Amino acid sequence: MSEKAEVIEWARMLLRNPNKCVILDTETTGLGDDDEIIELAIINTSGKTLMNQRFKPLEKREFADATAIHGIEYKDLKDCPTIDAYYDEITQLLKGNLVLIYNAKYDKRLLKQSFKKANKTFLYKDYEFNCVMLNYSAYLEVERWQKLQGGDHSALGDCIAALDLIKMMSHSTGSLIKKKVSNLLVLLMGNVLLILGVVFMIFAPLAGGMLVLSALFVLPAPRNFFYAETGRTIPTKGKGLIISMFIVAFFVFIVQASEKDRQTRLEVQQQVISTEK
């Protein structure tokens, strides 16, 4: 099973077990080691809200850079409880469940340092975390940070966006089938180009050589000629290059075939003339 297929099965498992999986998101005073959580939301994978709470920061009073993103100011929090008042409720919601977080590394760190400021212990080993972002990257078959699509920079809104993303990945059977069909077509095209190239080389070496080069570009190498597996799609520029090379090779073949036909006719004419003499 491919990594993408595994992610699809993972997403389906999460949706089948809403009482065992929770999605968590936070808004904070910043990205640093001294920053704190000021908003936290938890939902389950059926979409039920289990917590949506703001907290008064224990230390920071100004966090303009973060406010520019999520819109939360200290004045909005001054009458809210501090996070330690919800320590028991938060940890009880997380323990025993699979905790899903988009960019889990960041939120885990903020949970730990926020509770530490309140003299509360938060140990990663006591919880089971899965990073939705890393799974989404595997689903896309890329290795880079991915922005959460559909989030509104509120803790609850981003939880819902993460759930929507999980649902999207769980419904991807059709896209997998399309990819397999696409890969088979790429494989077929590569093999056809290779066969045509070999045949063309007998009559028109230049055209045949260009077709063989096109085939080598399409087929992943090194692979068995008849049983190659195409684990990739051709980039748009690559498709244009192949089409251009095929057209050029076709015209080269026509020109060379015409030239060969012309030479054949000349030879026949010369033989006729020699015979008449």
C-alpha cells in the first residue's frame, strides 16, 4: 500500500471512531518559547464541540504580531480565566483519545509551556498525538509545510477546517483510481514511443532517436521495459516537450522518407537510362 493510500485509510479510521479521536487547535500570543495559549478548542471527528475557551495570559499583555493574525487582543481576555483553571478538563479530554492537531509540533510545545507557566505538568508521553499536516503532506506526496486550507485563525474554526481536510482525504478513492489510470496511460505512451523509436531508427535514425529520447523521459528508469511502474505524472513542461519532440520526429521521418523515396526513384531512373543505352 502506498503512503497516500495509508493516509486515506487513516482518515477513514478517524471518522469511524469519533468517540476515540479529538481535534485540537490553539491561538497564542506568539511563536516563541515564552508565549502562551489564549484560545483553545477541541472537537471530535463527528464535529461535536467539546471545548471552545479563551484564557487570560499569565504574563503577556501585548502581542501585536499575533493579534494581526487572529484578531484577539488583551482587552478581549482580561476577564477570562487563566488556562490552569481548565487544566483538568483539557487533560481529561485528551487522555485516552487520539489527539489530532494541524502542525502538532507547535501546539504540543505551546500546551507544555503554557501549563508550565501555571505550574502544571504536561508530558507528551501521557498522550497520543497525530499531526494532520504531516499526513496531508504525505497525501499530497510532498515534503514541505502545508498551510491549513479553510481556517479562519480561530481555534474552533481551524479545528473544523482540519476536520474538513480529514473528510476530504477519506473520500479520495476516485482520485486514486484516476491516478492509477493516468499512470497506466503514461506507461503505455512511453512504451509506444519506445517501440516507434526503434522502428523509426531503421528507416530514419534521427527521428527514431528523438522518439527513443521521448520514451526515456516518460518511462521511469531503470525499469523493466514491459513491466515498468509509473509512480509519477509528467510535469506540464515535460508533456509539452514530448509532444514537440514527437511532432518534430514525425516531420523528420516524413522528410527522410521522402528523401529516401526520391533517391530510390533516381536510382530506378538511372537504371532505366543505363538499360536503354
